[in-house]
Amino acid sequence: MMTRMNRQRALVCGAGGFIGSHIVKRLKAEGWWVRGVDQKLPLFSETEADEFVRGDLRSSDFCQKIVDRRFDEVYQLAADMGGAGYIFIGAHDADIMHNSATINLNMLDVCSKRNIPRVFYSSSACMYPAYNQEDPDNPLCVESSAYPAAPDSEYGWEKLFSERLYLAYNRNHGMLNSIARYHNIFGPEGVWEGGKEKAPAAICRKVAQATNGGEIEIWGDGNQTRSFLFIDECIEGTIRLTRSDFPGPVNIGSEEMVTINQLVSMVCDIAGKRLHKKHINGPTGVRGRNSDNRLIELSLGWKPSATLAAGLEQTYDWIEQQVRRKHAQATQNSESGLHTRKIVGERADMANLHILN
């Protein structure tokens, strides 16, 4: 049996988040010793990390403390991010750019000084030029199309800057950093409410909350296209890329492109509900986006293959459970409040009777 001293060691930054917590689970299943770092613990399950350190990666002092030894692999997923309702409305642009860029600058500096051989960086398909994604039926997201640069959001601009930063450290400091451009990762234990959730989770929540025969609100006309990748496939691609000699950037996403209207219909079918689609104004991002997987297949001999429907079934089941649990808790709290008010009212009536007597 391997001892703690000779086990491979990994550091996962953003381990309290959706993808980060799943990477921790995968590494632990492989027998690694894992330190997780984040400002918060995972929301929906206990962390499986051997150590979990809570702190702010925007602090260079904190980064030096958590990279206190040589790790075999570092996964840098920590970022200020969210769904369309967070990154496309403009209200968070300064925070998104400052917070994420500061984290990456800090982590690369300390990892290079600690001679960390491999750092994985999670970029995003949001860095692709908006002008190549205006046709919903024929978006261009091949890796080489990134320039001339024109991302559709400040979130995308920060991702593009950080990609160049990681590659510069490869050239100037002899590192083996790798970069993946994630395309809409979804699955159980992802954020499903509150404004930072992404389209699959938001739609699963809305369908779960809707009464059969009712309606569901959709931002825009619903004809914008996307591809969505299930979390298990994302983790597999991430691990393979990190342990390869290929730095990327490379797409990690599904090539199964659907419209948002089609996505809603798929979730409704899974739920066994018939809902009217009500289109409303809201942030929608680019008109079309789809992963191009030719480079990842050529470079790694692998590409995602799971169907969207299979992933949605697992995700909907999990989110439906969360909706039911939250509703039950709200009902219990409401009934408890009514009971308390009834007792208080009865005591008040008794006091009034006493006064009258």
C-alpha cells in the first residue's frame, strides 16, 4: 500500500465549485492525495479532499501558503463566473476581470517558483470571437479561430488574457501548463438557482417547478444554439489533457448542438410534462456556439461521446429532488410559522381576557 509520503499529490483550486469538486472525487478515486482550496465548501456534498483550505486566492500571501510544497498536478479552476444572467448583464464586469486575472497571476507566479511541473487552466468557449458565432446553424469554434480576438463579454476577454499568460509561462519558465476551453458543462451538484446557474440547470429547475400544462419562460426567441457537455466527460477530458504533452488550448465540449427551444423540449420529455414556451427579453449571448472536437481527437485520441439526453436525465432527476426538498422545507417553515403565530395569538387573547376581567 502506498504511504502518504509516496502518493501522488494534487492541488485543486476552486474545489468548492461544481467542476472542481468533481475533479477532487476523480483524483481520490485514483488514489491521489488531494488538497482542495476555495472560499467555500461544496454546496451539495461533503468534500472528499484530504485537506480543504478556505481562503482567498486573490491574496498572493495565501497562494504562497497553499502551494507550500511540490505538487504533481495543479488544477486551477477558481474564477469569478456564472451563467448568462451574471456574465452578460454588465454589472459584474470589473469584478469578473479583476478577480479572475488576479487569481491566475498569483497562482502562476507561486507555481513557477515552486517548480510545479503541470498546471491545468480552465478557459471557456466564451473567448471565441462573437463575429464567428452570429449564424446559429454554422458557428465557428475551431481553436485556430480565436484571433482576431473579439469575445462577446469581459468574461471572455479575461479568459483570453489568462490563456496567453499560461502559455507565456510555458515558454519563459519551462512549465507544462495545459488549457481547455470548456463548452457549457452541466450535471448533478451544479448551481441550479440564484442567478449563476447555466442554461441546462435553469431549464431543469423551471420545468421541475412548473405545473403540467403550464408555461416556461425562455430568454430570447429560443433559436440560439449551444452544445452542452456532461460533467463526467468534462473530467475525463481534463485529466487526459493535464497528463499529456499537449498544452492546448483545446475545446472540451460536445458536438451535439441544439437550440434552446430543443433543450427545453428534451427536459420536458424527461419530466413527462407539456409546457408552453413563453419567450421573454433576457441576456442570450451569441446566436450560435458548438464545440469543434477535431483537435482534441487528433491530439489525445479521445473526444466526448455521451449523449445530451443521457446527461439531462441524471441532471433533471437531481435538480427535481432539490426543488422538492426546498419546497418541503419552505412548507415546513410556513406551517411552523403559522403554529407559532397561533400560539402567540392565543396567548394574546388570554392576556386580553385577563385584562377585561
